[in-house]
Amino acid sequence: MLLLTGEYQHVVDGKSRVLISNKLRNQIDVDEHGSNFYLILGANGILCLYPEKYFERIVLAVGPGTTAPDEAVTFERMSFAMASKVELDSQGRLLLNDKLRKRAGLKDDITLVGVRDHIELWNTEHWEQYLSDHMAQYQKQMAQARHIVLQKQNEEL
């Protein structure tokens, strides 16, 4: 199972490279998910980094029979066109694609966020604003989730 967690602040260097923290990389089973990544523009215009084998499963999951034919074509066209297969250098740095970086509006101060099955790359100021805007909602959902788990544990006793 892929379960990426944590937030890590980094700076994009003069050569458009960003360090992908060992703490994030060590959460990925290389045998199961691969050692390379796909860099894509994800939901809400956020730049995302998916382990290669996981990304391949995602894009192959949407096809004929899973959605309307015209939607499948659009998804396939956009997901493959805007994806870049990337590998980290020997120091764990990722070279950011200029087009994707511009489309995502990424500046030099970024925060890498582990989000279950992928890593999101945020402008640090936007990430902090997102946290501020959504903290109350998160706290409510966490309390509800914990309540559900505790209730199920009590029922099993």
C-alpha cells in the first residue's frame, strides 16, 4: 500500500531542481512502485509527483467502459500530454519541467506534501493559506473519523 505523508519545505535551485526528501522517498516501496516518477499537473492545478508504476495503473484505469468515450479520450490525451517521466539525480533532486512549473505557477519556495499516493508541490505561501482555510474542516473530519473507528472497536468487543 502506498501511504505518503508529511510536509517538507525546499527551495528550487537556479537549475530548476528541487530535493525530494529522503523521508518521502523512503516511504515508497521501489519494488512495488518503481524508482522513477511521473510529474503531472493534477487536480486544482497542483503539480504532482507519482511513483511510475502507480501512475501507470491510474492512467490505464480510465478507458473504454469506465467513462463516456469522449471523456476517456480527453483524459487520455491530457494525462499523457502533460505528464513527464522523470528520475531523481544521485542526490535525490528532481529537475522540474518548465512548462509544468509555469502552468502550476510554482515559485522558488515550495513545500512538498505527501498525499497518500503522490507528492504535491505547492508554493509555500499557497500551502500555508490552504492550511489556514481548511483547518477547521480537517479537524471536524478527523474527529468524525476517530469517532467511527472507536465505535467499530467497541462493537467488536
